[in-house]
Amino acid sequence: MMSLWLWSAMVSAVQLPPGFSLQLLSDRVPNARQMAWGAQGTLFVGSRKEGKVYALRDLDGDGDYETRDVIAKGLFMPSGVAFRDGALYVAAVNRILRFDDIEANLLAPAYEVAFDGLPSDSHHGWKFIRFDPAGRLVVPVGAPCNVCNRERPYASLLALHLEKGHYEVLATGVRNSVGFDFHPRTGELFFSDNGRDHLGDDSPPDEINRLTTPGAHFGFPFVHGKDVPDPQFHTSDAQRAAFQPPWFELQAHVAPLGVHFYRGRQFPAPYREALFIAEHGSWNRSSKVGYRVSMLRVNEQGVPQYQVVIDGWLDGEQPLARPVAFLEHPDGSLLISDDYNGAVYKLTYTDSPAHADR
């Protein structure tokens, strides 16, 4: 559980826009990663290093998720979770597991393998998953390296047809995507991508990408960002022109993980349909960057504008939190997972001066 000292430090350090507050929903989910709602209000949370999947319940409806069950353990980095038709789907690197009728069986869960045969590499092997509007399960497969040129399905986004046991390739040239979402009006797929390491503190940029053409190539490993050629892989100008450039370039090494289009009505109008980004934070930069929540809002000219939403989670070089993924609460607030503290926070618009409460 989070220490009282750490929570107090976060309360005093966190910086929020006017009218927002941050609450601690739970600090009993070690290495918390992706989240998903069950049909009966169960909050499912995957993990990575813990190898567990958690189920949190608020039995008395007071907003405190007092019940926590471990519904699976000993899994291979089960970071991603998704819920559909009463079943919980869990991404365990090379397999997709399905827990049928899970909310009726939290104390005696059992799973079947819904899809097998994905690469088993641990390097960039953990996955964020989500069903698309057509019912396919979208799954990223990261590159098993810092930078390399490996055959498909590495460095790609896949759409799994679980009933038929095969997949389609949605995008290639994607080094390590750990978050994506579909635009609430257009249905277009937007996803994060973490840039390669060891090209300096400020290169290459991390990316937010927009898929407009199925099968598009987003440059990895040949080019990073819009125009950073990789020194190990040489391409011509004509070849690079065929790659899909990023929709938006973030600062190098901020490590964007989860992204989420806000669909609720609780937040003020400027936040609606904005793309929230969990900047997990750098690990090998000479001075740390990231460790915050930001968003991209499209202006009248159609250009994305960057804005920091939650800041203060980096005290000098000491992290206070590392955001991972988002999930909208039915009341219109926004849940944020934090694998550093094993916690889930709730961002709420209160129309009063920004503060943080337990």
C-alpha cells in the first residue's frame, strides 16, 4: 500500500487545472496497468511484473473499492485487459486468455485460451488490448529489441478474429505501442509509440499516430518521428516519403503509454474529445522527463495542441507516480492507473480550486 508520506507528498506536489481534484481510488493493485469495467461494475486491473489480474468491487456504493480479489496469478506479464459479453480477456504476451462469466466466478475463476501463437518475447512483449467497433480484438506486437528489423508480426498492430483464429495487420513500422483508442466520432485509430533509445537525450521524439490507411507503415526501424533517419538502417528519400508520419511528436523519452479520448460530460467543453496521454516517464535520460498526464486538443484549423493536465509527479529526479492507462468512470470522471505505486486515481471536475484528496 502507498505510504502516508508518499500520498502526502503527492497531495502537496500535484498540479491540476482549476476546478479539478484527484482522489485515491485504490492503492492495493501492485504494478497496476490496463483497466476494464465489468457489466456489474467490477473494476478489472492487469499487471506486468506481478503476473496477476485483480478485480476491485465497491459493494456498498460509497466510492471506496473495499473488496479486492486476485482472479489470476503466475501469468506472463498480463498487462492488458478487455471486457466483452460477460467475459474478461487478458493479454499474457503470447496468448489471449478468456475468463467466461467472470463476474459470477470471481472466487473460482477459470480461463480458456482464446488465441495462441503470438510472439513470446518479453522485450516489449506486454500488451494493451481493446475491441474495435467490428468486434475484433486489437493487439500490438512490439519490436523485441531497441532497434531491429524483424519479420511480421513484430512492430505491428494486429486485429484478431478470435472466432476464426487469425488476424489482420492494421499497421506496421510501430516500435512499441502500449496504448490506443478509437476517435468517438470518426472511428479512426490513434495510438502511442515509444521511440528508440540511445540517440541522445532529445532524439528521437515519441509519437502519437493516426491510422488513416489500413496496413500503413509508420517508419520503424528506418526513420523515427517525421525526419530522424536511423543510423543503422539506410533508406532513400523516396522510401522515407512512403512512411506515415506521426500525427504529433512528443518530447523524446516521455514514454507515452495509454491514450484515451474523453467521451464524458463531466469535464468542461475544452476537454471533451481531447486525447489524454499517460506519459510514463523516462528511464535512461540524463535528467528525467514525463511522469505526468497531458492531452492533445484539435484547434479550429485541425492542428493538435498540447497541454499538460496533471503535473508534479516528478520531484527533482525522484518519481512520485508513473501513469499508465485511463478508464472513464460512469460518472464522467477519469481513472488513471499508476504502476509505480500500485494505485488507481480518480480525476474529477469539481468546479472548485484544484486540490487532491484521499
